[in-house]
Amino acid sequence: MTTEWLTLGGLIFLSYLTGSFPTSILAGKVLRGIDIREHGSGNAGGTNVFRVLGWKPALVVVIVDIFKGWLPVGGYALWLYGRQPIPDLGVVQLICGFSAVLGHTYTIFAGFKGGKGVGTLAGMLIGLFPLVLPLCLLVFVLVLITTGYVSVSSMSAAASLPLFLLLLPPLTGMEPPSMSLLVFSLLVPWFIIYTHRSNISRLRAGTENRFEKAMLFRKKA
């Protein structure tokens, strides 16, 4: 095995470890001495931290989780690009970023049971599609204030990503994404749907948690 392939392997492992940093689990342990996965929705993510610990810890968790996704894409992949065998920078960034997302979802530091990957995926997308992410965030907010469901908002925002990538270049003149990035964007919604499969079951059963305070159009009792 050549040095370049060893570098690529190390790059993937470093990205996975970065994503594996158990932000929400540490917040629960430090602030309350609890496992956040045993409270609220049972998810190790920013939304559940908000429910159980409050908005300040949740804000810190979300920022760190986003940074975990951005660093492998905007940092590791660029720093070590010329030292590994893949000639396409976009592909290297995809590999690093998704390794971080997998690390967050299946963290090695907490029995491979982490969060849904939304925050870390958002950080990855900041590094890959900085012009498109605000539009996806807008979709998230619009769905949230309409339905009150964070899970539905996350899945809707993920589904909008490939649509924006296809529509924006001809409308704005921005450079079209590479084929590798476009294919990846088509896979993102399926991954988010997969990590939210328990939420989908609760939605069908009518037991999904809802942020009614975020709803601008809720019916008054």
C-alpha cells in the first residue's frame, strides 16, 4: 500500500473521529449527569438537547455539530488533497464530509448510537454548497413554522437540496456543481429519511413531538 493510500485512509478515519465527537451526550453528562439518549425523544442531537437542557446548551451543541461537518470538508480535504490518490477534490470532500456524518450518526465513543446527522450534514453542505444551504435552511424554517415538526422540516430541507442545485445555475448563472456533488445531493434525502425512520413511524402513529411554539399558523384553542 502506497503512502498516498495510507494518507487517504487516515483522512477518512480522522474525519470519522471528528464527526464522532459526542457533543450532545457530553452536554447531558456535564450539565445534568444524564444520558441524553434516555430522555426526551431519545435522540442525541441539538433538538433533544433543547427539549431536555434548554436553548443555551442546544445552541452550543448545534454549532459544534455543524463545525464537525465543515472541518473535514473545508479543512482536512483541502490540507491533504495533494497527498492522497484521488484527483477530484469534490470527491475527496464528499468522502471526508460523509465520514464525519457517519461518525456523528454512529459515534465510536457512545456505542455507535449517535444523532440523526442533520447538524453535521449541514456543516458539510456549508463547505460544499455555501450558496444553496441558506435556501435549504429557508425551507426548514417554513416547514417548521407551518407544521411544528423538526423531523418533517429536516427531511423537507434535505429533499430541496438537489432541486436547488439543478435550478439555480440556469437561473442565476452560478457554476453548475460537478457530477459527483450532484449525485451525492440526490442521495442526501434518502439518508436523512433513513435516520428519521423512527420519527416517520411516530408521525404515522400521531405521537411525534411537536414544537407548537414555533408554529405561526397554529389554531387557537
